[in-house]
Amino acid sequence: MVKNDPSVTLASDPMWFDRVMVRGFYLGVDAVKRDGLTINDQGSIALQNKASVEIAKGLSALRHGLTSPGGVVNYIVKRPGADSLSRLTLSANDDGALGVHADLGRRFGRDRQFGVRLNGAADKLRNHVPGYQGDKQFVSGAFEWQAGDALLLEADIEHQRSDKQGPGSPNVLWWNTLAEARAAFSRLDAKSYAAQDWAVEPNRQTYLGARATYQLGEQWKLALAGHRARLARDQRSINPRATRPNGEYDASLYFSPDQERNNSSLQLVLEGDLRSAALAHALAVGVDSVRRDMVYGDGFSGPIGQGNLFAPRPIADPAPVVGAAYLANRADQRALFATDTISLGEQWQVFGGLRHTRIAIHSGSASGVLRKTYDKAATTPALGLLFKPVPGMSLYASYAEGLEQGGTAPLGSSNQNQVMNPLDSRQLELGAKAELGGALLTGALFQIDKGLEYTNADKLYVQDGSQLHQGVEVTLGGPLTRNLRLLAGAAWLKARVDETANLSLIGKRPQGVPAWQANLFADYALGALLPGLSLNGGAYYGGKKAVDLHNTWMAGAYLRLDAGVRYEQALASGQRVVLRLTVENLADRRYLANTNGGALTFGAPRSARASLAMDF
């Protein structure tokens, strides 16, 4: 979904959940949104009912509250359209995965004021890891009622069930020393996982959303939105320890059943236009509230036997008995915000905004007592200036400050699962956008600094110091000719630890952050040869990435090639059939896609995916 953006990199194993890094910063849980409201994504987000996935780069705390300084990922839900829709999609890959997805949309009523959009899907999960298996089911509904000329009411619900193995990709923490991990690296590849057949992790995700929009005359509108997200899962993670050169390891199990990640959001926003003399104001004033609860028990963490990375063998399920889960962490966020975009004629715009946020964090225990561990308020500004020298071109400069929720200590650290305090950040950005026919050329120069988190030599996850990211990104996207569509981009990023009590880290590059990334994707329509046929291909370059904190091990750069074909045929009934075939990593290149936190997550080997979409 995001491989054609040069500022986005993989941040976690995709068999775990869908996390990315933007501008070199890990997007934590508060940077993941659904229709603009916070959710928890610790399970793969279903895409069958999503119309688009938006990535807003840079600080966006003004409208989104606690977020990563790298940006925000926002999943936009499909809504009922003006026309009826009945679509069935079948999909498969060369590892044996199969999927079916139905998408239905209808409008009802004398004035077609009622709309409904239903999606349902079922998948058999298979991939390149030997023995990996699982299944997933999904259902959703989006409902709309135009209750008069001024009032629009919307509601939606979705639920996903998945049961799959939780294989763990290699990490430098699996070995006693970094030298041992480097020595073993030549024998590792995309199939080197530690997994057991019984280590299945059930995951249940439910999202409820509602929105009311009231038009207050021609210039003003009031929108009230609420969202409830619940994620329930059992975690069974196999963690190798003291791995030897021959692949033998001491297996440790982290077992924590009955976990929950629950989010509640409520937002009220008044937006409108106001003209004052020669100035035009676009105003927004709002309040919002977010509560995030994390439920888990003390769990079991301990040795369960020995395994081998290169010659996997079964380990008996210890079936440990653990205590009940409890509310372990609660984060409350309450905020007021106001923005004003002032237009001074046709060429100039000035933007300004303030957000006042109070954050309270509570730590829980098995006794049921919540203890407040953090309670502070902050006011964060955002300022911007935009100039349009000619039609179709704009230049801008901006400054913003923000807050983000601190990270959670990872598995393997001595304080694993500890939720850290919020961190502040600052950003300066200069940029330009220009329309070139139907294509859009963009460029940005930015500097962002934020607090630093890492696992120290004592395996303790700490907040200490700051990191500074300075970068340039350029993208070009859109149709260049009637038959050729291009998506191209490049990003250069100078990321370094700026200050910390651990002097040996100053000036080092954060783990998992390449200095260079670039992509080139082209789609060419072969209508003259066969109407509806198009070919596409992509080239993706990733620069060197630090594996360890001290940059003594840098994962090599890589160039990956993809190719695909798409065929669309209109039926006599006016419906259509679309066939897609994609082959990724054509050269079967072995490369590290992610080293964040010391991970050794390889990119997938050569793989093929196909789908057939039919309207009926």
C-alpha cells in the first residue's frame, strides 16, 4: 500500500502487525487513525472496507493530539456511493493463500436518502515461512441517512477474527553478543523464524463509529464524531535465547492471554468561513477526548526447551497457568484546539493554530487499583505561510510543536510492556508543490527533533536524550501521457542521536533508518494491442540501515524489482471484470527490510499474487 512513498519504511514484522516508519520515526499506536479518530492497530488492519489509506507526514498534533512526529496513518472507511455496487473478488498467492471478498452498496428511500455499504471476506493465510498457517474472517457495514437538507447521519461497524501462528523474526537479542549474531547472519534468510504449531495467537478486532454533520447555513458546519475500538488477543511469543552458531537456541515463551486494547474517542468541531475586510478566514474550533486502556496480566515468561533455527523441531506446549488479566495502563487525553487559515488575496495564505492538551496516565495492578503516574498539560502551536507565485504552484514554510505517547518496552527488555511517558517534538519545514499537466511534483526540506528511546546495554528500555532528523524528499505522481502513469520519489535523511547520557551514542544513526530511499513505479496501458490491458513495474532502492545502536553493523543497501499485469474487461451489462497479477522481488533478492530495534526482518523472497474482481 505504501511502498511507492520514499519516506516510508517497514517498522515491524508484517506477520505481527502493520507498523511503518515515516521520515525515520516509528509511528506508535497514537499515530494510527480510522476516519481521523485514534485506534489500536496491534493486529493487521482489514483493508476490504477501506476506500484509501492516507499518510500525513510530519507533525500533526494540532488536529490529532498525541502523534508521532513522523506523521499519521489514517484509514478511510468506504461509504455508500451514488450508484449500486455488487463486487466479488477472489485472490491467491503462490504459497497457497486463498481469499474471497464481497462488496455491496445500495441506496434506498424516495429521495435515496438511505445508504448502506456491506463488506465480507474470508482468507486462508499462507506465506513463504514453512509451516506458517492461519485464517481470517471479516464483516463490516457502513450506513448513511441524509435526514434533511442540513443533517447527515453516519454509522459503521466492522469486526475481524484471525487465528494465526505468531512466528518471531530474528533479532540481535537472540544471541549473547552482537558478534555471534553477525557470524550467524549468512545462514539466516526470510524463512528463518522461530515458531511452534501450538503457538497460535487469536486476535479479535471490533470498531464502532458514528458521525453527525449539521450544516449551519452556507458557510458553517458542526460535526460530532465518536469512535469505539476494541482489540482482544492472546499472545504466545517464542523467543530464542543464547542462540549458538549451529542454530541451537534456548526457547523462552511469553504467554499472556486475554489481552485487550480499547480506545474511545469523541470529537466536536465547528468549521466555517468568515470574511473580514480584504481578508478571508477559514476557521475551525474543536474539542476532543481520547481514552486508551491496555488490559493484560502478569503472564508467563520462561524457558520451555531447546529448538533450532536451521532445523526446526517441535517443542512441547507447556500450557502454563497464569493469573487473570487486569487494567494495566490507562491514558486519558483531553484537548481544545483552534485554527485559522487567512487568505490575503489570491497568492498568500497564513495559517495558525493552538492546541491545549492535558494528558493523564495511570498504571494498574492485579489488585484493581489505578495509580496516576503522569498528569501534565501543554499548549502546542503550529504556524505556516503559503505563497502561490503562479497558478498551479505553491511554496510554503511551517513550524509546529507536538506531543506523542511514549513507546512500550519491547519483549526481551527487562521492563517489557512498560508504557513510557509522553515525549515532545518540534519541526521546521519548507516545501513546494507544482502541477505538471495531470501530474503533481512535490518537494520538502524538513528538520524534526524528538526525545530518544532505546534498549540500553542492561536490556532496560529507557527515555534518554533526543534524536534529530534532517531530510529532503521529492515525489512525482500522476499521468505523464495518455497511456503512462508514473509514481517516482526519492528521500535523503540525516538522522542521528543528538544528545544522551550515553556519550557513545551521540552522532549515531537510529536503528532501521536508511540515509537514502528511492522508488520508480510505472503503469503503461497497452490499449492499442488489447483494450483494457496494462503492464506495470517498480524499482525500489533502500540504503544502508543500522542494526545496532552503535552502528558497528550496517545492513547493506538493496534494489528490489517488481512487475505486474492488469486486464480490465467491460461486460455487455455495463459491469466489469478486472484481473491482476503481481510478482514481487523478481530477482529473489535477499535483503533486510527492517532493523528497527535490532530486528533482522528480511524482505519476502520472490512471490506472486493474483486477484480476480467481478461486478455482478
